[in-house]
Amino acid sequence: MSNHRPVHLDALAMVVMVGLCSLWGLNQVAAKVANAGISPVLQAGLRSSGAVVLLWLWSASRGIPLFRADGTAKAGVAIGLLFAGEFALIFWGLVYTTASRAVVFLYVAPFVVALGMHLLVPAERLNRRQGLGLALAFLGVVTAFSDNLAMPSADQLLGDSMLLAAALMWGMTTVMARVTSLSRVSPNKVLFYQLGVSALVLPLASRALGEPGFTQPGPLVWASLAWQIVGVAFASYLAWYWLISRYPATKLSAFSFLTPLFGLVFGSLLLGEALTLRLILAMMLVAAGIWLVNQRRG
């Protein structure tokens, strides 16, 4: 892949990132729907299995090689294991902690990306104002979910720790895609490693966790799973890796703070959950943070 990339996000990158965050926010609702008939970790494994087939077919139709020996196997397996571990820890951690607490800990990931890129890619170092923007966006997420952030019980502390570990893995996958041999190959192959490894690992993790598996899934559950396979794990993740192969990863990651807020909005629109003034304030904080992160150096 080319090493020449813009140092700032253009309008295309910003529009695509907002679209991706809205899709990922909608996915939170889709996953809740599918949880009614398919256990969460197994659901993630099925999602990867379906998406890896679509990715293989798409890549073959475009003449993009996925199996060519190119020296990326070790990094590819590593990023795939991180991807699988991230989802296993998220769903396992939710057994012990609440979804609201989980969101706050999970969105430490953009800071992991910022730190990794700061240390390893000098061109993507953030100045103090941009660092403040990241903190402000994170404060917006905390504000949105602050109702349920009391002192943790022992079980919640365990779950919070799992979500924090998942956030580290999420951030590390983004950094690895930029600084290892994976930066030389197509976004298709980077995603292929993640989907392929997780398609193998997550069903095994589901069994190890004692999940019941399928619990009489109906048409809506299958439709939700199909949406996650096509719209999220295949199309949106491929678009994400296309973006980070061309634009600064830290600035792209800042947009991810929009995802849980979109999740709350779609939860209100589709599931009848409350839409509060706190959420509006949170959106304003996240938007201000993203604006600061994407300011040009003075």
C-alpha cells in the first residue's frame, strides 16, 4: 500500500466515518434483537463466518488475492486473535457488568490508538489541543451513560476489567493494521485475517463459556443476524480498513465516540427507549471533541 497519505481528514473521510458510526450504533440494536434467539458470542462467530464468505467472493470478483504468501501471516493471525478476543471479552464481561458501564470502558480504545500512533508513527502525533478533543469526546460518552456509573461491586469490577481489556485489543488491532506488514496489503486481506480467525475461535469460545447457543430464533432474529453479516461485518468493516489504509488512524478513531450515541438514538427510535437532554449534551461534547481532534496544527 502507498505510504503517502493526507495528514488531515477530507470531507469524504468524515462523511464515511459518520455513516459507519451510525451503522455501528444501529448494530447495537440489531445485536439486542438477535440475542433473543442466538447467544452473543456464538452470534459474533456466525457473523464472522458469514462475512468471511462474502469477503472471499467479493475479493475474487475484484481480482484481489487473499491467500498469496506475502509475509503477513504472523501479523494476520495475531490481529485475528485480538479481534476474536475483543468480542469474547465484551460478551463475557457483560455477564458481570452493565451495558452502560461497558460502553464507557470500551471507548478507552481511541486513546489506545492515539498512544500507539503517537509512539510509533510520528506523523500522526496529536498536539495538546487535539488530545483535549479526545478527552472531551470521551467525556461526552461518560455523560450519556452517567446514570449507571455508581461504585462497582466485585462482579462489576471483574466485568469492567474485561471490557477494558477488550478496549486495549480493539485499539491494538487498529495500530497493528497501520504499523506492521499488514499496512502493505489490501484492506480486504487485513479484514480476511480477522474474520477468518474469529470465525474459528468464537464458536469455540461460546462453548467454553457454556452459552446455550440457539434458543428458538424467529424470522426477526435471523434478519438481524443477516444484517450484521452483510451490513456490519462485511461492508462497514471493509470500509473502515479502507479508511485507515489512507487516512490518519487517530483522527478516524475519534469519530468512534459517536457510535454509542447513535446506539442510544436508534434505541429510542426503534425500541422505545428514552431520549434525554443528557444525550443531547453528550452529542454536543462529542462533536466538539471531534472538531478539536481534526483541527490543523497552528
